[in-house]
Amino acid sequence: MALVPLNGIELNVQTEGSGDLVVLVMGTGSPGRVWRTYQVPALVKAGYRVAYFDNRGVKPSSECGEGFTLDDMVADTAAVIEHLGGGPAHVIGTSLGARITQELALARPALVRSAVLMATAGRPDPVQQAWSEALRDLHDKGAEVPQAFYAVASVVRNLSQATLADPMAARDWLQMYEFAGSSISAGERVQLGLAEYETRLDAYRAIAVPSLVIGFADDLVLPARLSREVADVIPGARYAEVADAGHVGYLERPDEVNRLLVEFLGGA
């Protein structure tokens, strides 16, 4: 499965495995295939049908550079679930993907069997807003950030110092981010703008689906305290914190993250 017309746009949707449906929702600017590194194989092995997709704004899904909202992205995720059989599905999101999952659990609870929210927040963070605004400003001015500089900034922001203490691992991560490039597309610029939003913590008290919130102890982008705040307001939510992990903790500490996912989904 590839490009599918859904919710008035095209979304690049992929599925693997069989069993109960799990839908994975990625964060800002990242393609859905990032999940294939560790989470998709673990979930397929555990007996799930796993779907992952490129959010609007990330090619080859529709770029929608003219603008879109978080509600549009929530509706996209709902459309993916309906397209794949109507759910209810276990929905796992990280960062912006976690916010999408939270809002989906509120707006379309019948589609959500359970929710896993990684590196999430229920209120805007000033530092994250400033970073997003700075990147949008660079895009608007047509500025080209040297790839090596962007790679260093990305590694420092997204990874734990426990990971970077290994020189070989640090070099590998630097090369990966440099290879990924520093350009920001029009669609990614719109996603970055979604860091500007009103506090939603009170609204999340109405989430009624079984929920697991995972914070990453060394996350500098969305510190674990923000994830804990979300867990504290969702009735019955479980909170787990992964040590020695930064914002991409699902890539840094996949064994622990996958253990938490499989254990939670098995009981949800």
C-alpha cells in the first residue's frame, strides 16, 4: 500500500503484519518509515497489524504547504484507521504525533482502543516554541544552514548524553543527521508552526481510553516533566520514564520502549 486518497489529500500509508491494528503517528518533519527501524518489527513479532504513514507536510504524502491545522492531522489519522477497517486501533504517537493521538482520543474515541503518548505535552513550551519560530524564520528568509551545523544542533537537542558518551555512536548519529540534510520544506514549516497552541491539559481530563504516557529522562525538546503532566490529568493513565534517553528515545533505547509498548498493548 502506498499513496491513498484520504481526508481530501493523499497519504503514504504502509502496513505490515496481521492481528489487531496498531497505528503509529510520527513527529514533526519525520517520515513514518522511522518507525520501521525498531518499533514495527517488534510489534509485528508480537502479533499486531502495524500501520505507519507520512503525515501531511512530509512527502510523498501531500505537502499542503499553504497551511493546515492539528485538527486536520487528527482527521488524517482517523481516516487512516477507517481506511484500514474502522478500528478501534491502538494508536501510538511521539512528539507532535502524541499530540495528534491525544486529540484523536478526545474527538473520535470510538476509533481508539488505547493510546500511547511518547515525548508529549499538553501545553506549549517556550523553548520549543522559540526553536520552531527560529527554523520557520530561516525558511522564510531562504537561509541555508550548513548541514554539519544542523547535524550537531540536532544531535545535541535530540539525544541523551549517555548515548553521546560513546564516540563511535556520536559519530554515527552526526553522520545520520548530516545525511538527512538541513532544508525545511513548506509542509514541514507548517508542522513547526503547530508548536503555537493553547494549553490543553484540562481538556485531556476527558480522555477515557486506556493510556500509557512515556517520558524520556534526558529529553531537551519536550522534557519529561511535560509528559508527566499529561499522564497526571488523563484518568487512569500509566506513566513510564525511560532513562538515558533523549527526544528520540524510541531509537536510543528501543528494547525498553518496545517492552513497554508490547506489555501495555497486551493488557489494553
